[in-house]
Amino acid sequence: MAHCASLYLFLAPAKSHRVVSCSRTGTRLVRIRCVSSPSLDLSSKVASPVIEPASSPSKTGIWQWKFDGNSVNVYYEEHKEKSSENVKNILMVPTISDVSTVEEFRTVARDIVGRVGAVNFRATIVDWPGLGFSDRPSLNYNANVMEDFLVKLINSPDSPVKSSDGELIVCGGGHAATIAVRAAGKGLVKPSVIAAVAPTWSGPLPIVFGRDSSMEARYGLLRGTLRAPAVGWMMYNMLVSNEKSIQSQYKSHVYADPNNVTPAIVQNRYELTKRKGARYVPAAFLTGLLDPVKTREEFLQLFADLEGKVPVLVVSTTGAPKRSKAEMEALKGAKGVTKFVEVPGALLPQEEYPLTVSEELYGFLHEVFTADR
């Protein structure tokens, strides 16, 4: 594909003059990932993807995040039932990617809030600043900036997820999950439960090409080019903002089943990439600036720091790309992980197989909140 060749121009060693296929570097196959990367008996439980659109939210709104002299409008939507007792709040945070959107968690949210039991739930899904339907200012985005957003969102008195009992369940996908775990480990937020859905910690380029000094220099060059006023849009359109590239991403590694990638999904995500300022966060994510840690050991330590403090559910997937799958599998039996489950899907199981994800999440929350009843 054309964007592979463009990336190679930035990432190939300067001394190399050999033309390399867009699918290889040397003899090693490479696939560029542009989306952050109770035990389920798959033989007895058939997981089916959602074909129809999810129900509309009960409420939508804008919350203002104050950062570095900026006031950024952040989009959120709330899902709840009109009348229910003993209600717990869930904050759902989408996977960080160039096509991140609250829509990936909508069906999970509607399914969970629609269940009536001893404990009930309302869910708020929030778009990251710079992504989805939120404002996309030209900030110097990195993992600390995203953590600042999440911490202020959870702790601010005017936050849409503020509740009278102070309890909050945080459910995040991909990098969002790992950033939430990191913030909790630092004591910056105090969630009552954390659910990490297909958690990842390495951006698309570092997970493939590594992080030595020469590669970091090339990442910086690519990042600067993507952020540039004119050439940045040209390169962004070539790498990310085109239907063919988005369809290829989803079919190769975002979804487990290529047949679940519909024209409507591709068109919807394509429109997100055309919003003003759309390239700034992807430029940081692609080149590893949004990575909350730099090694697997640090990744595992984040979860270990929560041992005995916060119940943690990890939802891994059967069809994740090899490298991302290895990081998820490293959490199986790891310190700080209360429960590890595996569901169908790849990097967006909450969107591709939402009812399976909601079943696991609801079951875990029911166990946590009814254990002492």
C-alpha cells in the first residue's frame, strides 16, 4: 500500500538504498498498526457482532477541559434508565486511535444499563480531546496530557461522571485502559473498579520498529511532518484519511472477522478523520508519544501497583495481532489482575462483539458489588 512506502522513507536507515516491499523490512514481515494496540467457553457460547446501530444515548453534552491556557470542548454521552435503584456510574473511554469514537462502546453501554438487578448502572462515554466529536486543538499531545484529561474529568466537581457516592467504574479500551491504570496507581484517581478491554501500551510504529535513538529521531521527523500546515494534511490524507486505508486497517487487525467491516463503518470513520485538527493526536499516537509505558515490565508493574486496592478485569481477545496479543497474554495471572477473560475479537471487541464484552463486564461488576451483600 502507498502509505507503507511513505513510512519507509522516514523509518529506513539512511545508508540503505535497497528498495523494500511495503510489507517487509529486510526479511521480517511488517504490518503497520494504526489502532492502539469468567473464562468464556467459545465452543458453547456463540458471539455475534452487532449489525444494527446502537440505541441513541439518553443525553449528550459538552464538558470543558482546561489545559495549558486552553479550554477544550469534550463530547460525552450518557446512557441510563429512567428509574432504577442502587445505581453505579461507569465511565467508558474509547480506544485511542486515529478513528477513536464514543460509538465503539454504545452497544455495551446500552446493554448494561438495560439490565435490572440488585445493582444497576448508568454509563457515560467520553471522547478524548483531539479525537471523536471533541475539539481537536493543536496541543503537544503525549501520555501525560491524556492522563491530565482523564484525571480532571474524573475529579472535577462539574464532571459529567461525578456522583453523590463518589464511586466510579472506569472501563477503557486499548491505551485508554492502560492510562487509567497508570493514573490509579499514582493515586490521581480512585476508581471502585477498572475494566481493561484489549489493553495496549505501544503505538503502531514503536511496536514494530522499536525505540532506539535513531528510530526515535525518525519518529520525531514523521510527527513534525504530520503536524505541519500544508504537507501535514497531504501526508495525513495519504496515511490515514482515506476509505481504502481505513478499510484495510479494520479488516487486517482492528476486527477479527473482515466480514464485519461494513461500508457504513468505513464511511463513518472516514468522516471522523476529516474533522478540523484531526491529524494532531494520530501524529502523536502513531509515533509512540501517547504510550503510557515503554516496556512490558513497566506495563505489568502498573497493574501490580493496584494489587489489593482496586478490582481489575482484563478482557483479552482471541484474534488480536501477534504483538498486541502477547502483551495482553502477559497479564494472565499477573499481580493486580483480579480476573482475566478472553473473548472473540481483535483490537475493538467492544465494537465488533459488544454483547460478549458487556456480558463479561456485567458479570464481573455483579461479582464485585454483590460479594458483601
